[in-house]
Amino acid sequence: MKELNGTVLCEKQLGRRRVVPVIYLQGSHYDVGFDVGRNFAAIIKSFISSYGNLRDFEKEYKTDTGRNAYDKTLANMKKRFPYYVKEMQGVADGANVPFHQLFLLQMDDIIGTINDNHLPRNDTGGCSSLAIKTPNSAVLGHTEDAFSETLNHFYIMSAHIIPTQEDRELGAIEERFSSLCYAGQLPGYTMGYNENGLVFSINTLSPLVLKPGNTPRTFITRALLASKSYADAERILRDEGLGIGNGFSMNMIWTNKAGEKQIYNAEVAPDLKGDRSILNIHKYLDEPLVHTNIYQRIPIKEVIGPIIDSSTFRLKIIHDHAPPHTQKDIKDILSDTNGIEFQVFQEKKDSIIKTIAAGIFDLDKMTWSIFINKPNISEPVAILPIRFSMLDKSDQ
């Protein structure tokens, strides 16, 4: 609860705040995590206390099956990505919150369904992404949609990771990136860019059967912030030797040293018979990229419910528009509020899923504009520069 001019307000009454917190960081994985936690402790604690799904994750964590899945997943991440586990520990220490709560957030549906993985799941979700090539460059647009508790509980990290010698010996490399982050969670599973030439957005996907113990999608998207090229990104997505435990889609625009730009969409799913991710990547030449929260190319059994129904509806609404050719076209499509139950820009007060922000990446002007309200009728609350400072050092 908060008090304002003598009136007590709760978080739900705050409404849609036009605020985009941005923090610039430099240091080791642990140090960067610690400073994120220290500076955003209030937002992180508020989210942890209000996020209903975390209560479900904690309930599963207390079961034998859930704790075994947690322990196995954490052990595997300490082997594969020990420096990202340290980054999470830094956030927990800086914010003074329990580490296991943050790790449960990373496991997400892997832990949430651990005791009923054989039953149909009624998942909910709603991000929409579009990308086009323009005469001079390219544009990526994205609505960041999440559970309503996430509204006002996010920030942007602009980080320069300088690994310790110990972390370098474990495989860590220097990183420069900017990413929107849900409070207390790893950067990467939203939208942003790295300074090797990658601009990206993410769509949650929901395979019916998951693989507890395997790599949570948020660790793969965190690793992608360090990717040096499209080929490097493909290697990270495939995750040879273990493979992803749940699913997602990644929309990418890669810029090479010559300034040439290429648009890709990657769909990623767990391989129930192998130790690598199932991966399908489509390269877009002249047609626009359009993706929501449903598999378009990998033939896999998905959940039922709102995430599928919403995705199907949003795809229809998007394709009812003329194909986008300009940034304005993308803004208009992403601002569409047609629909009673589902919308592209989800702003209904009673909606479980809300658009917490929209992003427009303009690779001609090299800017990332973040909107809190519909992008076709509002000004961006923040405009961040896109820098490709490490492109000359990359593998492209």
C-alpha cells in the first residue's frame, strides 16, 4: 500500500504509469546483478509479493517432484551458465530477496506444471511482433505483453559485462547490451539489442509437454545477449548437450559489418527424444515478419486456452491490415484495440494479460523508442540509442 496526499493507494489503483526506468551498469556478472537488485529492490519486492503465479510455483517447489526438478535445473545451469547464476545471485543479494524465488521465476511453466504435465494446460499470453525492411534500413515493432501484475514492474538494463577471470575460465565473455527486464528476472526474455549487431524481441510459446531439468528459455535468451553473429545465435538456440525445457520464439534483425540487415524468426521447442532444442529458423526476404504466441512452423502439440485463442485472433487482426511498409504502418497495427476478449494492444482494465510497453526499433535512425500507451497516438516515454560498438570485433 502507498499513501499519496493522505489517500491510501494499492498497486492495482496506480494504473498505467508512464515511466521507463533505465539503469546503466558496468562490472562483473555478480556486480551488475547486485546493482540491479540494490537500485530496483522496491520494484522487485513489490512484484514478488504481488505475482500470483509465483505462489503457484512455490507450492510446486514444496513437493518432492517440484524440488527435484528445481534442484536438477539449478545444477544444470550452474554447469552450463554459472556466470548467469551468479548474476541472479547478485540480484537476490542486492534486493535482499530469496534466490529460490528468482530462480522459480526463471523456471516459469516448467515448475508450474511439474505435477500435472500430463493434463491439458490453460496457458495465457500475448506478445505481438512485426518487422520489415525499408528502402534504407529495417524496423522491428513489438508489444510487451505480460500478466497484469507486471504492469509498472519492469526496467531497462544497459549493461557492459566485464567478466572476472574465474568467469572467463568458465566461458563468460565481454558483453554490451540493453534489454527490458521484468522485475527480478534475467535480461533477454523481452526485447532489446546487443552491440554485436542484434536487435530482437521474444514471443512466449507453450508446448504441451515440457522437460524439467533442461535449460529454461530465459537462460537461453540471456545467453543470446552475448551472441556475436547469426551463426553464434543459432548455436546458442540449439543448446547442444541439453536443450531447452520449454518454448519461445525470437524475432531477430542482424546487421553485419557492411551494414546489411537480415530478418529472421526462430521457433524453439523441447526435443523429447534428444539432448538439443528443436529449432526452426525462417529468413524473411521481402515479406514482413509477423509472429505472436503460437508455433507457425514446428509441428508440435501445444496447450489449449487463451494463449492460443489470443494468438489466432491477433494474427487475424494483423493480417486484416494491409501489409506494413513503413514504421507508421507498424505503429498502427500494434495499436489495434479491436476485439472484445483479445486485442493486439491489450489495455482493458479487467484483462489478465496487459501490454506493459511497446517498442519500435528504427535501424535507420538507430533508436529504440519505448511507449507505454498506444504508439500511434502517443509519444515515446523513452528513446534509447542503438549502438553496435562491438560489430567490428564480431564474427560477422
